[in-house]
Amino acid sequence: MAIQDRRGAYTDFKPEKLKSGEWATVLSGDPNAADGRATYKCYEPGVVKRMATFEDMEENVELSLDHIFDRFTADMQTAFANANTALATMQTATTEANSAASAANDIAALVQQKLNAGDFNGKPASVSVGNVTTGAPGSKAQITARGTSTDVILDFTIPQGAKGAKGETGTVENLSDQKVTFTVADSDVDIETAETLATIFGKLLKSVQTLRTGLAGKAAASHNHSTTNITSGTLPVARGGTGQANTAAVKSAFGITALENSLENILTAETIAAAEAASIDLTSGGGY
């Protein structure tokens, strides 16, 4: 049976009515294609697959890159917001640490002044700063004295600053002008969450290279073949063939079998004898 190529709008596309091996061309309205046009191959009634052309693959790659770019922009905006928040927290902690250190220096200076003035009933002594450690957030600053009466060592515990409030979400300006340095990935694998921008672009380049290699040398969506390339299948009469699978079927379809049967019924021993008696040569196509 000859393979048919059905065509029409997507609203008329009925996969269950197709036969195995048939093609169906959607000329308009296909929601799975940007331009509404697509080609399907039937493997059995109701089971079809859409064939992707080179143009379809280019379109899919472009859509994927747009999606990745949008995702990257959102992630970069979040990263900048978190960085701004961390910077504000660090600035608050630095301010508190500076205040504590200033207070410690004032105390040390006061003690040194009193020692030099003899307020401690002894010879002038020295005061030095020993260990400075960071205490837990919310705890009080502590100063511990150690050493001797003439050589005082002060150890300080300065509390860590409290975590600041989350800042407002910032924006990334001139993202289109940002340059990214990356290296092509070793293998064609999917990108994953939390990967760096350099890793993502390296994987994307590898995927594009793999796609180009796979498409190289492939035939276009519309092309011609020489008859010498047809080695299997049944070519319909409309395409210059017989529409039959073997010689017997060809003879039957074109009436040759019926003609042979008729000739066998006509050319009996009696008709041959009569022709010879009339000097008719049947071997050369007739005549006297």
C-alpha cells in the first residue's frame, strides 16, 4: 500500500486516523511551533512524533538562552542585595568594635595616669593591652586585669555586633556590558542550580558545539533524491513508480496477468494448428 502524505490545518489533525508510516504536514495553527507549521510521522494509529527541522532547533536554543539570561539576571540581583546587606552589617560591627577599643584605650590611659601620679602608693607602673577577643552578639564588653601591681596587662572581650536588618533589593545596571571569562566544558551536560556564571556559559558553549556537530552534513527540511538512492519501500504511480511491492502485484494491477490468462485461453492447440494451416506465423507477431 502506498504511503500517504496528509496535510491541512492543526484543527483537522487527527493522529488516530493516520496509518503506520504516513506523514502529516500541519500547514497552520500548530501550538507546538512558533510559526504554526510542523511535520509529524505516524508509527501506528494515534502514535505520532513531531519532526524537528534545523530551524526548530535554532529556535529552541535561542529560547533556552533567553531563559538562562533572565534567570542569571534575577540571581545577580539577589546576590547584589545580599552583598549590600552583608556590607551594612559589617559596617555596624566595625563601628561597635571601634567604640569598644576607644573606651579601652581611655581606661588604659587613665590607669597609666594614676600610676604615674603615684595614686596606687607604689612606683610608676606600666599598663599594656593583652588579649583582645570577640564575644557573643548581645553580650557585654569585659576588661580583665592581670600581671603585677607594677606591670598591669588588660585583656579585652568585645561583643560581636548584632546582625543588621535585610536591605532593599538592589538592581544590576548595564548587565549587557558585563564581560564573562569562561572555558568550554569537557562534556555536554545540564547546568545545575548554584553554579557560577563561568561554568554555565562553558556548558552552554559545549552544548552549542555538540549541536552544530550533530547537524553538520544533515539534509535540509526540503530536498531531492536520485532514483538510485531509493532501495526500499513502495513508490506510488504519482511519483513515477508502480505503487506495487513486487512483479506479480504489478502484473495484476496493470492487467497483464489477466491478458496472459486470456492469451493462454486463446492460443490453444486447435488455434495454433488452424493458424499454421492458414500459413500464419504466430512467432513474429502475426501476418501471412
